[in-house]
Amino acid sequence: MILALLKEMLEKKIKPDSFTITSAVKGLSKQGNVEEALALLNTVTGGSVHAYGTVLLSCAKTHQWEKAMKILEDLKGSKNVVPDQRCYTYAMLACGSCGKWGASLRIFEEIIGKGWVPSMYSRNAAMEACGEAGKWEIVLEMLDN
């Protein structure tokens, strides 16, 4: 239905704006259609960092850590969309949801390496991934810092 509406807009020469595309991506992602949401973002211009964040969050909810890592890597090399800390955090959540605590921790360290102050959500995502894997020494170290 979502894609049909976008197709109809394009047929009527109505160019979807960033809000429309983001809404469509959000709808597809909520339905668990990560592939379709990503395909939409890759075929139209106007995809925002928020739209990509929505897809990354959907990857976390559907336990698709490899896809989340690929999306994040692609965004880092993009000239059109610069990933924000939310994108990194959602990729961390996807990794953590699949027991990939090391990947989650590497993303967290990348956030720090960028000079960003890790948000509460980023810190929690890293600690949760490590805690779920039984890496309590890392969690305690993060609490101390």
C-alpha cells in the first residue's frame, strides 16, 4: 500500500519530499520490510538521516546486525547523508540483539573517536550488549568512566 501510494504520486508528477519518504520508510520498517525500506531509500532522492535511522532501528528489532553494519558503513561513505549518533546507536542495538557485543563496543568506541559525547542511549546500548554476553567487567568499567 505504501509503495503503491508513492508510485501513484510519481505517476502524477508529484515529487515526494523528505517527510513523505521518511514516513514511507517508517511505515515499511514498522511492518518489518527492511529490504523494501532500504530499496526505497536507494531509489529516490530525499532520504534523510532520520529515515536511515528508522531502517537501522528496524534492523535492531528484527535482529539483522549484519544489515545494520552494512547500512552504517554505506552511510559513512555517503556524500548525501551523514550518519548521526542515533544511527550509530541503532547499529549498536542491532549488534547487541544478536549477541555481537564486540561489534557494539567497536561502534561505541567509534562514537568516542569522533569526539562525540556518548548519549545515554549509546552508553546503554553498549552496556546492554556486553551485559547480555556476560562481559560484566566491561560494563563495570563503563560505569566507572
